[in-house]
Amino acid sequence: MPKIGMEPIRRKALTDAAIEAIGARGTMDVTMSDIAGRAGVSPALAHHYFGSKDQLIIESVRAMLRELRRDAEQALTKARSHRARISAVIAVSFSDKQFSDEVVAAWLAFYVDAQRAPEIRRLLSIYARRLHSNLLSGLSPLAGESDAERIAEGAAAMIDGLYIRKALGTGPARYDAVALVEDHIETQLLEIRRRTL
């Protein structure tokens, strides 16, 4: 008889193991047995909870998005100015947890898989909209709607590009990545201030 209350714990262990396995391989070429082994459960139990590897992968993407959203909400709650909101979003994007080798490699694998998997593509679109919206929450009051849109697009593209470089082993360290995006933001805001003088 299964232990009461174990399902959420095992489901989380399986999604964590899927992210770890995909991140370690840098591809979706993992099996339910690989994932179950990392989670310390049987492949049959993994199938029982998720039905298929594809469903487990989709739930793993959702888990990553939930964690990223939770981290962003906490950071934004602590921000005391519009500019601090922008910095909070950037800092969360490059936190130790989010910018770890395995998580970055998993994100890249998910992006590749999104070309064939509509549900993963939809989830990654949610991520992109959230990042854009979070950046705009600080940028719009400082730059106006039009410029804020443009600056947010540039910052989001830089964040995604730095993740790709990290996955390829050519990207900067975490603090340097933060500094690059912050420099982009500050340069753009300075140009707007100059135009309005």
C-alpha cells in the first residue's frame, strides 16, 4: 500500500531528476528508467505518475517555470524602486539556481524540443511573456511605453543569448552576465535621459 502524502514528494523528485538527467546529457535523449533511477523510484512508478516521458518532460518545464516565477515574485516584492525591479528580474535570471550548468542545459534542450512539441513551445512562450512583463514593470515608468518595449526586448534577448552561450561553454560567469545586461539597461536609460534634457 502506498504511503499517504508521498505522491507530491515523488512527483517532485521525478521532475527534478528529469531536469538533472536532461541537463547532464544536454538533450532529451533520456529514458524513464534513467530519470526514475536518479529519483530513486522504479520506472513503473514514474509511468504511474506521469503516463509517459513526454508528460514528465512537460511537467518538468512547468516545475522550472513555477520556481522561476516564485523567485521573481519574491525578488520583485523586495524591490523598492522601478530601477530596483529591473535589477531584481536580471538577478533572478542569473541566480545560482537558475544559471547552474544543468538548468541552463535543460532550458536549451527544452527550446530544441519545442520545435516538435507544441505544449513545450506554449510553456516557453509563457516564460518569454513573463520575462518581458516583469522587465516592463520597472522600465515603463522610467522610459515610457515605446522605449520600455524596445529595451525589454533587448534585455530579454541578451538573457536568452547568455543562456545559450553558457550552454555552449563560451558564456561569461554569472556576475559578468548580470553586469552585461545591467549595462545594456543603464546605457538605454541614460540615452533617454539625454534626449529629454
